[in-house]
Amino acid sequence: MHTIFNKSEEQRIVEAIKQAEDNTSGEIRVHIEEHCKYDVVDRAVNVFEGLGMAKTDLRNGVLFYIAFKDKKFAVIGDKGINEKVPENFWNEIKEILRAHFKESRFTDGLVKGIALAGVQLGQHFPRKHDDKDELTNTISFNH
Ligand code: CA
Ligand code: CA
């Protein structure tokens, strides 16, 4: 059982992903687990691959990875994004997450971070009229 979100919180996050993806062809996913005993970015890359997130057309998947009991997180984008955006692209989003997670406000932090990701990604990857939902908007939980 995961204990981080109740149903309505989970719904808010899924809705935030859906709305963010209305702005961009980028595909956002959230993965939650309790602990991360590895380097958090290495672990996020592993999850990214495990979820098949490198299979988007434009290689513009984004993963919000959270190990909530350890208050560790990472935001990583696929290579299509890394080729296009400046290195500090995720800084503001990470700052929002950090500030909220510190107070255990995971839902608010994610909703705000995901919204900003949608806006920022939209500048580099505008949504196309024939957009497909290439990666599910549901949250991935590791129990
Ligand atoms: Ca899409
Ligand atoms: Ca999606």
C-alpha cells in the first residue's frame, strides 16, 4: 500500500498531468516509491527506462521521480529534451518541488511543478493538433 496520496490527491496529480500535456507534446509521468538507496538520478533513469518512457516519437518524456520517505526526488527528461533546452531548464521546477516536499506537501508541489513543466516544455515542444497520449497519465507506484 502506498500512503502518500489519498484518492482525491492522486486525481489532482493525474489532472495536472493531463492539463500540462494540453500545452505540449512532451509526456509527463510521476513515479512514487518510499525509499531510494541509490543515487537518485541513477534510480530515476532506471525507472524511466523500466516504464518504457524512451519510446515517445520526439523523445520528450519527462519523469518526476519521488522517494517520499527519504524526501529524495529527481526530474529527468529524455534526450530529445536535453538536446533542446538549457542545462538549468529544470531548476525552477526542482525548486518548487524542494520547497513543498520539505513540508511534506507532495501533492501541491507536484501539481505546481507539473504545471510549470507543461508551460516550459510547450515553448520547445508545442502540442500538435494530432497529439496522442503516448504515455499514460496515471501515477506509477512501487510498493
Ligand atoms: Ca501527448
Ligand atoms: Ca500522457
